[in-house]
Amino acid sequence: MGVLKYKGYTGSVEYSEADDCLYGSLQGMFKHFISYEGKTLKELKTSFKEAINDYLDACKKDNIQPQKAYTGQLNIRIPSEVHGKIAMLAKEKGESINSIIKKALIKTI
């Protein structure tokens, strides 16, 4: 439906017909589930920001590093033949495997 952004975090925007409210959760968080809701878009945005601020305050209080939603690290599983072809292409171009995959993903999106 939509997204909200604040302090490097991205949150979803959904609508519940049964509850007649907007709600969402932070995207890409794998250790924590952080949600928020509101009757209006303004309330939802406020709740979203409060949820992030509360999370960051709790991390600071507990002296732990806050999780960032998307770290830039991604593990993928591919057939060994594809892995080999990427490795050969990288060697031919004088680049790293990571560089080849990064360029292919950027081109795709």
C-alpha cells in the first residue's frame, strides 16, 4: 500500500477494514518486530516515529547497537555452475564476484 521513512528505517502502511485503522511494521528487521497504528495517516506517521524513537531509546538504555533494517549484506544460494560462471567472468574482468553480482542486481532493479 505504501511506505514511511524515518531515521534510516522503512515501515509499511496497511489498512485493516475490520479494525478501521491504519497499521504497519518496520521492514527488514529480523531480530525485532516493531509495529505501529493510527486511525488517520497523521496518527500513523506519529506512531511510526514514536515506535522508532522508543526502539532507539531502549537500545541506548540497554547499551546495545540498534539493528538497521537493511545492512547491505545478503546471502544467496545459487547453483554451483552459476557460481563458477560468475567467478570466471569476474576473473576475466579483473573484478570481484561481489562486484559482478552487485552490477547485475543494480541493472535488474
